[in-house]
Amino acid sequence: MARQSEIMALAAIARTANFEEAGFALELSPLSVKGCIERTRRRLDAKNTHHAVYLALQRKEISCPRLRPTTANNLSLREQQALSLMARGLDNRDIATQLNISLRIINRIIPAAIKKLRAKSRAHAVYILFEQGILS
């Protein structure tokens, strides 16, 4: 049962990007939600929360309805590449190295792409990209 509540907390964060909203939906305190997410992150061996969301979606531990692409259509190829690497747990420096562009550019690309998706956080952006079929 503990594992199920941890997955539910991760799914709630992926959808709401807010500890208070997730806690309210699950009838848990925001601190309990953070603890559940941290345990799930460690269990999945994820580097951060958005990486944990990606791994849980990939392993089908949390479900995500597939929708017709909408906001993700506005993303450039470079933005999609950067967000895909971000979802896999790379930090901005590693993303810049992987894409062979400067860190300064990555520091602009990722927040702009997250804003285009109308996501509230990196974890929420990963969820939206899965939902719209950009990530799988």
C-alpha cells in the first residue's frame, strides 16, 4: 500500500505540479507528498522528480492518456530535443554538451519550452510530453 501511495503522489505532482494541490487531492499533507515522492525517486533511481515522472510513465506505473498533440506542436526540434534529454534526468550542462550548444542557450530554451507547453514545472512538462506522444 505504501508503494501505491508513493506512485499516486508522483502522478498527482506530474498533473498538478503543486505539493499543496497534490496533498489535497490525496488527503495528505504537502510534507507527506514530498516524502512519498522522495521514496519513489530513490526506488526508481531517478536523478530528480521530473526524471522519476519519466521513468514511472515509461514503466507504466502511472498512467497518462494519449491526446492529440496541441501545445507540443509549437515546440521547435531543438526544444523537443532539450526537453527529451531533461526528461531523462540530464541537467542543463549535460544537455548543452549533448546538443553541442552553449549552457546559456539551454538556460533559455528549457524555460521557454516549458512556458510554451503551459506547464507549471519540469515534471508537469514531462507529463504533457508523454500525454501528447512526444515522449514514450
